[in-house]
Amino acid sequence: MSANSSAQKVAVVTGAARGIGAATAARLARDGFAVAVFDLDEAACARTVEEIEKEGGRALAVGCDVSDPEQVEAGVARVAAELGATAVLVNNAGIIRDNLIFRMTPQDFDSVIGVHLRGAFLMAKACQAHMVDAKWGRIVNMSSAAALGNRGQSNYSSAKAGLQALTKTLAIELGPFGVTANCVAPGFIATEMTEATAQRMGITFEEFTERYAQTIPVRRGGRPEDIAQAVSFFVREEAGFVSGQILYVAGGPKG
């Protein structure tokens, strides 16, 4: 797929200013997609866009609160006008508000559910119309090993488990229109988000990473590129018979 081809497919990646989202956007650009880089702060997307364009790809920065229906509709419409109709959607946007259940506020719970789960629903709802019209599409939702339960993350775990159910439902509803939906569930991945967790625990990121690595069969933490590779598989033409699946990318068995 040529980067300058008129038939170039368009991918939307949310939460793509940094971390897993940025790595995924870069990988999809290398795979030949034009990429819309969504994040809450449009200016924060500049680095990801620049990296893609530096390698000869096409990219567009879009500021969008994925939990806001009007912003989602406007963002997806802008992508259609400036890059083309969305063919691939990667729902990666997320926040954390960790706390034990007796300390967690309703706002902390609602905000995490709002970005991860409501945001994925709104983005899928907006983008699927383009995919159904084209009779081809790929949706990849970013879950987590925390979907199996994780101390201090009743909000995050609930959202990530919900994403798995949403994925399977989208696969059923959209499959007849040539659209697949799959889920990537990362284990421990070294990102700014996990570094912030180490800071809250009062330990260095190196110590934090090493602790996790000792619990992982392959004896290392994951990298954003590990997740991008999995997404790259799910969105390719050859993966058209794979739908409704949850792939744990965690260095060992989960589920």
C-alpha cells in the first residue's frame, strides 16, 4: 500500500500522543495507512505526527475528548474530510484513577469508565458507518490483563473487562458488513502511565519494572512496540477471518 496511493486506507488511533498509542500509530503508518492521531490535547499529538511524516507517511493530529459524543462526531468527520473515511479504529485512549474500593470516589469510577468504555463505544459508533459503507473495516479495542481483576483498580478493571464484551458484540453485529472487531489485552508495559504508578508507590521505575519482570515467564516487561505488533496483525487484510478474539500480550498465559 503506497503512502501516496489514492486507495490508501485510513486508521484512527485514540490516545496516540504517547506510549502504546504512539507506537501503534507509527506502526500502522509503516504498514501503509494514513493515520489520524487522536488525543485530548491536539498539541500533544505533534511528536507522533512528526515521526510519521519524517518516515514519509501521512498523519493528522486531532484533539478530541472521546467521552464527548459531539467531539467524537466532529473528530471523525474531520478525518473523513482531510484524510478519508475511517477504515481502521484502534481504541486506546485511557486514564487511571487507582485506589482501593473504600477510598475510590464515584467520580474516579465514572471518569475511567467514561474514557475507556464509553469512549470506545462512541468512537466505534461513529467510525462503523464508514466501514459498513465500504464493506470493510477493522476495530481493535485495547483491554488489559487487569480485566481479570487487579487490586486498587476496580474502575480500570471493570472498564477493561467491559471492552472485551463490547468487542465480542461488535464482532457479531458488524461481521456481516465485512468489519472485524478484536481486542488486545496488554500485561505490564513500560509507559509513562506505568512510570506514574511507580512514583505513587515511592519506588524507582527501574525497581518497579524489575519486580514485574520476575513475575513474567519471559522475564521482561513489555514494550509499546509489542502491542503495536499485535494490532498490526489484527488490522491486516489477511486477518479477515479473525474476529471477536481477545489476545493477551503479557509475556505468558492469561485468561
